[in-house]
Amino acid sequence: MRLLVVPCSQVQFHLFSAASMALSFSMRMAIAFALSPSLSLLSMASPVDVLPDMMIPLNRRFELLLWQNAVNVNAIQGHIARSAAKFRRGFAAYQKNTGNAHPLATNVTASAGDGRDPLTDDQSGQLWQGSISVGTPPQNFTVDFDTGSSDLFLPGPSCDSSCQRHRAYDPSISSTSEDLERPFSLAYGDGSAVVGQQYTDVVRVAGLTARGSTLGAATTYSIGFQIQNFPPDGLMGMAFPAISDYNADPVFQVLVANEQVNSPIFGFKLAQSGSELSLGGYNTALFQGDITYTPVVHEAYWQVNLDAVSINGMESLADIPAIVDTGTTLMIGDTASVSRLYASIPGGRDASETAGPGLYSVPCDAIPTVSLTFGGKAFDISTELFNLGPVSPGSPDCVGGIVSSDTQEFWVVGDLFLQNVYAVFDVQMSRVGFADLA
């Protein structure tokens, strides 16, 4: 079993036809692993701990949302708008790929005030980026690893000024690239889009090779992906094929099909320092105790059931559909349940008038301990992370890191929570696991 630490800076699924998209990806993986004795033996050799094939150090982009000693309201509002647009786009892709509406899509609406993405939107947000290479010979890039989407895109050679200062992927100099002669267009919250052409090529992630991966070469980047708002060159989705705008397998699933990883598992540690993405297993040095797993409810996003949300050990909410998303900075819930949550916090209040729509405040001198329960185990969010900062300079009230959107009736569990745990994403078993950090 290989184990390498890589400093930071592809045959597609030939066993399955396009019609096999009707099968869940975990079912496809079970078939593939059953047909591959070497992979089965490797999986069985380590029944408890699954060591990774590769570990990729991740860099964090910026500090969290503080502006002039107070919360950056524009940044949060832009973050909420982008999240809403991202999930609407994924639901549309799911319906296009499967012919059915996603179960959570019935709870997503667009409003007249939705979809505005301020130019200052994400300058103080957080992204977790690492390195990949594409093509032959390799062209090197940085990407945001995003479990809330499924596609890889990069600037193309003819991208306009919106891609300025990003490194561009040039398929014409890659001997392994193939033009699929299909355009793509990914709409975002400001009304603009990432637009370009689809290709297949070799994608290498920390030395693991995904041959025949589908990626987009952009001719235009939306405002949110311009360099001042998005330092990585591109984005690599790590969810399931059902929400791929390309109707293709994501890079990690191509790695699995190419037998590049010993197990169809990846793990994230997102923290102030030592952040890491492990491919083909998880890094046991980064957590303590057992991993608590919860099943994926519907294979598209990493959608699970959030058993409960508690305040200072007292349950406030229960049984919430939730999507685990490394590409979302905060936690975003539906307005009704988030309002109930803050009503259960002493001094908690709606901050729509004092800060902005979707925001709530708590006393700065009494930040509560919020915990999320998955698979019967409660995991705390540190008070330091939950506290985004004062509503205004000198205010005694601070904005909480759980915000609301009136366009959805599910929760997005983002980095506000994920920075408190080690997270394991198991493709074959279709489950997400959490463990306490070491």
C-alpha cells in the first residue's frame, strides 16, 4: 500500500454504459470492486483503518469575514447568494442527467432579491486550495476542492480578461487532450457564468492519474472567479456524477475506475494549520477515537441526515436534511429552523435590521457552544469559529456563523463545522464520517 506526502505549492468507466447513470454510484463501485480482485484484497487487508495513497496539503485563502473590526456583511450576503445559485444549478443538472427532480429541489425557490453577488463578495472568505496538473506534458494549477459540486474547470487559452492572472489550461499543447465539441455554461449568483468548452485529458492529483477525465476550459469567468475574489486557478468538484453539468464522472471517481486508489475514500482536515486532503483513505494521525458514520440519503450531493442541533448541550432542532460541502464557508439553513435555533440562545436575536437579511446575533460575551449530531454523536463547533465578529464596531452583539436563506428548506454544513472535525467521504459505502481532531 503506497503512502506518499506531496508538498503543496485516466480511462473512463469502460464497464458501464451511459444508461448506468440510473444506478447509484456506490452500486457501480460495488460492481467494479467485485470485478477487481486486487482492489478487493487491498480493501479487506485493512478492516479498521484505511491508509491513504496520497496526502495533499491545503492552503487557506483568507481570514474569516472581518472588516474594520466588524463583520463584513457584504461578504456574507454574497456567500449566501452564491450558495443558493450553486445548489439550484446542481439540482438542474441532476434533473437533466436523471430525468427526475432532486428530492430537495422542491424546497428551492428563487426570489426577486436572490442572486446578487456584490463585487466585494468573497474577499474575506475562505477556500481550501491545493495543486493538480492536467495534460501531457503536465500543466500545473491550483484548485478549490469542493464536495458541493462535481465538475473540474480551469481557464482556457482564449479566456477573456475575466481570467487575467489565472494560469490557463491549453489543450492544444497536450498530446492526451480530446475536444468533446460540447460547450458548458455554469451560472452563478451575480447573473454571470463560467462559459467554455469541454475536453477530456489526463488529470494528476498528487501523483495519482485520472485518464480520460472531463474538464471545462473556460472562455469567460464569472465575477466570483476573477482573481480578486478567487485566487485558485479553478475548481474541482468531488460530489457524485448525478449533479455533473458535463454528465460525466468526477475526477475522484475516475481515479477509482483507473485503480489508482486502494479504497474509494477521501478525507479532509480543514484547520488553521496542517490542512490536508487524503485520497484513497484517511490519515489516522489527524484524528482520535472512532469515526462516526452516517449514510448518504441520496447520491448526488453528500446529503445526510443531521440528527440534531444543540445549544450548550440542549437539543434545539432535530432531523434536518443536510448537504456536507467543503466549498461553503459558513453554515446555511432555512429561515424557519435557523430562527428557532437563535430563539433558543439566551440573547439571540434576528439581526436583519442591524446587520443584514439572513443574519443573527448573540451576545459577544456569551457565545454559545453549538453542536451538531450525526450518527448519534454530537460534535461541537468552537465558539471562536461560531463568532464571526461584532455587528458593528464596538457593538456588544456578534454575528453567529449559522445564517439563513429563504430559498431552501435544507441545511448546508460548511467549513464552520468541518474545521472542528476530521471528515471522511466514502464513495463505495455511500456514507460520510466524522471524528474528533487529534
